[in-house]
Amino acid sequence: MKYSFSNNGTTLNDDEPGKPNAVGNPTDLTAQETLRPAGPPDILLRLTMKSGTIGEFFPILQQGFRVTVRVGCSLRKLLSEQFSLGNDYVTDRITTIFLNGKATDDLDTTIIRDGSTIALSAAMPGLVGATMRRGGYYAAMRSGITHTGDQRGGQDAIGSVRIKLFNMLLPELGPDFLRRGVVVDAADMSDFLASRSGEFRQLCMEAFINGSQVEPEQLPGGYPFSSCRTVRLTVSFKGSS
């Protein structure tokens, strides 16, 4: 399945790894170097899944994962330059953004700092959705939980941010974040794998832990992720669903 959402022809395609996609361009070394997982993690987990199975990973994408970025920049620069999202996509598709739990309206005055948590969402239904929408008519109703921007600039440095994805952004942005690799807490990874059904193991074509291949059946509850602190998860999608 393909999603086209960039004004420069960028597409996301979870069936064809290596094609240009939403979060950075594979031919852009700067984007690749910047958008690497926060680390170093204790365990490297690499999975190959059948295509069309991104929904299996929605719990991780919603709960949040960490990536390494250049902090001290504006939120707009993070999305457009480091994540390589088209201006139209940022403006029209990502209609609701929370920074550290506060709704964000001005992408240019909002500065990203080390350890920030950024929640990204497409339009949400109802009055709540209209109220939380960036720059919307009802935005004044949430003034108490609105990020007011930063009067002081940020220091340009390497840091990490926690990303959370919701609703339509899960299938659109999730596959590429996973393909590049994300860092999650080991306890969360252990709970995630333990919650997967037997179907998940059938959909998993290959699994590697620290470079050594393991049977997918060993993953849910079968590996002591609780003995470490963080896990870098990398997922590729291929084959028939």
C-alpha cells in the first residue's frame, strides 16, 4: 500500500523497501545519520514481517518510541528537514500536535529540546478534535493546555525525542520509522511480545536478536528482555500478506 503526501513526490511504500518514503529519503545521508535510534540499546531485535501487518505494531507506535535527532531546532524544521515530510503533509495532514502534553499551534516558535515527547495525529472527530486541531476555530477553548512557544532559542546538539503516532498517521508514518529502527524500553517490548497472538508468529518471517537468528515462536515471552534496559527494534515488511 502506498501513501503519497509530499509536494516533492515522496511516497511511503511498505512493500518496496529502499524506495523514497515519508521519514527521510534513503539517498539523503544527512537524514539517515540524524534519524537514527537513540542509543546505544542493550539488545538489537530485527524482524521481517509479511506486508500489510503494520497494525501489529500500533501499540508500540502509540505508546511511544525514541529516535535521535538534532535538538534546538523548531518543530517545523524537525518535521520538514529531519523527518523529510513535505510542507503540505505537515500543514494539512498532521493537524494535531502535542509537545510534552500541550497542544501546539505555532510550529516555528516551538523549540525541540532533548527528551521532548511529540505526539502527532491527523484530524480527530467531534468537538474534541476540533478543539485540539492546530490553529482551529475552537483553539481558544484549550488555552490552559496550549504550548505558548519559546522566547529563547535552543542549542543545536544531538539529542533524542520520544515520538507517538495516532490514527491515520500510524499506517502512514509507522512503517518507515520501524524500518529505520526505533528504541523502546525493554519492559515495554517484553509486554508487547507477550501480548502477541500465535498469528503474530506466523506473520513473522524472520527474527534476529543481536545478529543471531531465532525462531519467531521464541519471541513472545520466550526471551528475557526484562533483563536489559532498552531494545532497538527494526522491522521490514515484505512478501504476501
